[in-house]
Amino acid sequence: MTAEVILHGLQTSNNMKVRVALGYKEIPYEYRVIDRADRSELVRLSGQYLTPVIVHGDRVLFDSAAILRYLDANFRDRPALFGSSKEEQWEIEDLEFFARTILAGPMMTVAHSRSSGRKVEESVQARCGDEFRKAASELIRRLGSRKWLVGDRMSAADVTAGAVIHRVRTSGLFEMPGGIEAIDPWVARVMSYDQYRDQPSG
């Protein structure tokens, strides 16, 4: 099957959520792993250094949250990531924002320090771990016994939060909160759409 999208990326939660979204919407894509030490191709394509970057025809996009919205707007015959009603979209937007800020924030603080070569102080690591566990516990509460965070199918909220939980767990960055096993089936459902989820970090 001919790829409709080319995704340039790495093994991060932001890249994972784009791969999950592409898989869920059954959009054929080619995945190109970039060289962490040489990001010149990213700069050539998008004018900036961060992944993920997608190329769709003559259009180039970066920023994972923007990419999810682009996929929904431009592949409307595929399952929607932002709900089927105004009320669902509001709830999904709120939870997706929670996932990429409150839940992912502690991970990003540590990851950005490490990637820039700065030492992460023990106090910062501990604070970020506490903040992550608090946010993850809130996620567990919000999901409860439901299959998906909003409505009866996967949404951008699930994609974003599931990728963060999976990435933190597989990287061993922070300890998980008590009760995390209750959402393991949900994480597995989300991540089943990412065929590259278990590749080495590089």
C-alpha cells in the first residue's frame, strides 16, 4: 500500500501518539527515524528541530497536537479523534490538554534537561516523579471502569494520555502510582495501533 504520509520521528510519546493516530485512522505511512545528532533534515523540511514532522503531499507539519488535528480535518472519512458532537469535542479537548500538559509535563521537564546535556538534580527528579504520579492517579480516576476516556471509541485524549503512560513505563523514568494496573488494558488498547511502539529508543 502506498504511503500517504511520511513521518519523521523518534521514540518519544509525542511521536508515539502520532503513530497511534495514523494506525487508528488506517492512514498508510512511512516512518523515518531521524538521527538525534543530525537534525538537518528536520530543519530542511520544517524550519525547526523537533519531532514529529509529517509530510503529506506538499504540506509539512510539526507539533504532535497540531498533527492530530490536521489528520482529523484532512482524513474525514476515517474514525474521528475529536468526537462526534460539540459536547464530546469539548470534553476531549479538556482531557487531551490535561494529558499533554499536566500528565506529560514532568516527563518533558526531565527529558528536555537530559537532551540538552544538563544534569537533572535529584530534587527535580523527585518532584517531577511526584507530579507525574499525582496526574496519573487523576487519569486512573477519570477513566474508571470505562473502555475509553470519552464516549464509546478512542479519541485524541486516549491517544495522548496512553502514549505518555506507555513511554514513562517503558523508559523507567518515574515509578508508577498505585492502582496503575487497573488501566493496563486501556493502555494496551491504545498502543496496539502503534506498530513501532517496542522499537529501541535509539
